[in-house]
Amino acid sequence: MRERGSGSLFREKYRDKKTGQLKVCRTWTMKLWVGGKSLKRASETTSRAVANKQLEQWKAHVRQGIYVPDADQTRFEDLATLLLNEYRANDRKSLDRVEDAVDHLKDFFTGCRASAISTDRTLAYVRHRQDETAANATINRELAALKRMFRLGEKAGKIVRRPYIDMLQEHNARTGFFERSEFDAVLAHLPADLRAGFEVAYITGWRVKSEILTRQWVHVDFRSGWLRLEPGETKNDEGRQFPLTPDLRAVLERQRERTIAGEQTTGAIIPCVFHRSGMRIKSFRRAWVTACTKAGIPERIPHDFRRTAVRNLERAGVPRSTAMKMVGHRTESIYRRYAIVDEAMLKEGAAKLQILHDIQQEPATNVVSLAGAKRLRRLRSSSGLRAWQDRTWVKR
């Protein structure tokens, strides 16, 4: 006599559509009662011994509480819907990037059951994308989206397990930045309605599309001297403000005059600081590529302005904590990725080192020369070397 709750194996019967004859399937079907409901699952094997092992595993999952009734029916499309709904519900700023990642994943995984997306299957996807010449960083963003899908599916009770997904090494660290002459060359080839926005990007290092072109006149305080980003408008959701330097103020004042002229012409109020015929600028890629190509630097991207601003702040000797607040970096590790050391900064560092060596080679005495004192003060102020504060230097 079979023990209650032990389940059973049987071969299902079906009627042949052509002959009408009743036939028996060659593969075994498992049957088990779970939560008062009779459930069936195909073993997909003709061996009764193998099917019995699958039945025992199924019962073990039920006893351990890790069995998910809908897991066998969950497909990739269900997980993709969970991910997109979560991003839309939380109004995430990277929704468009995730949508692109999901589109690439759909080309490969559409119709696949979630349980069939294994580590081997994800490696096959990686090879598929590499054959399409996708960069490792791009593939990693897509794999990260796939990982998030499985985490959400686990929380929703739609899958039993997550596959192990290994990320690729990325070798896409960019070192691009603008010298002033290069920026002026690009600026000369940009349309008039884009120049002010990129001038602000060069000074502040803020993100062009999400942080500069979204500014309205309520965010510009000429009296107090601030350009503001409100909490929730930035990538890290923290508010930010940048002091109006003379150059930044001049750019915004010219843009204000242009806006007032446009309002007088159209008779409508223009709330956006940077606009195209009174409308907010949303796309500039073609104009940017054209301007960079004509300027002879086609490899430049708008994000290079962040690296440029950080480098300029480093050159100016602005304290790192202050610079991080101005540009909008939450951690110093991220800031250091943008603090690129170029050839000019290396030469400047070598010159400071030579000043120190010259001072150290002078014979020791209690007499201090005026030239030596000046060099010492310059060295202290530029490099922060306080170890020589109490030493005296001689006149040659």
C-alpha cells in the first residue's frame, strides 16, 4: 500500500486525432498533492527509475518549503515585465537604459522558461553579444538586468533558484578631457541654441542631458549667485548648487537676454534656461558629433566635461571635499576615477619636485635667503609639504 503523500507515476493516455485510437504516452508523468491540490508534472523521460528520482526531488522541495507551483510556467517575458514594472513604479532615471538591455535580452531568451536559463545559457548569450561586437561594459549592463529579473522573480515566488551569472572584465576606462582650445573649436561649430549649455558643462562638470538641459529659471539665483539642482533631480538624488563664477554668470546672463527676446517675439513665457525656439532641448547627438568631427576630435563625448571639470578643480587647488560637492560625486573613490592626471599636471609636479631638490642641496646655516624663502613658501602652498616648516635655509 502506497504511503499517503508519496505521489505517483503514470503514463498519460491520449487519443490519436487521425485514427481515433486510444494510445499511451512513452514518457512518465508525476502526480503529487500539494496544499490540497492535485498537481502534475512531466518527467520528460521514458525511464521509470529516473522519473521516480525526479518525484523524490519534487517531494523534498515541497517538504523544505522551497517548491514554487508556478516556477515551471514562468518564462523570460514574465521576469522582464517584473523588472520594467519595478523601474517604472520607482521612476528610476535609468529606465531607458534598462529598456535597451531588455530588448537585447529578448532577442535571445524570448520563449525560454526561467528554469531553462542556466549558467551555460547565459554564457552562450555573452558569446552571441560578443559576436555582435558589443563591448564588455554593455554586456555587463545587460547581465545585471538579467540578474535583477531573477531576484525580483524570487521575491514574487515565480522561480525556485537563480542561475550563477558571472560578469565580464571591463576595459573601457575613458581618459578623455577638453583643453580650452579644443573646447573653443567644438563650440564654434555648435548651433547657437546649444552653445550656452555646453559652456555651463565645461565650467561645472554637470551632466548635460539630465542636469543642465533640465534647468529652469527658477533654479538660477542671480542675486545670491547660485545655480541649483533640487533633491531628486540628480543621479544620487541629492541636491546640489554651483556658485556663479564670473564666467558662469556671464553665460547665464547672455542666455537670459536671449530668452527675454524670444518671449517678446512669441508672447509666451519660456521657463527653460536652455531651449530651442522656446522648447526644452532633448536631443543634440547629431549636432554634437558634427561639431566634434569638424573640430578634429571626433572621439570626444559630452561626459568628458565631467573629467575636465574635475581636472580643472584639481589644478586650481580646490579642496577635494569641496570639489566633490560642486561636481556631484558622493564618494572619493568615484571622484578619483575622474581626477585624471594629464601631461601638463605631470610636468607641473616634476617642476615642484625640482624646487624641493634645489632647496635640499643648499648647505645648512642659520641664514635664510629671500629667494630661498620665496621658493619655500611657493612649495608649501602648492604641494602642502609642511615637514620643512621649522627648517632654515641658507644664502648661497
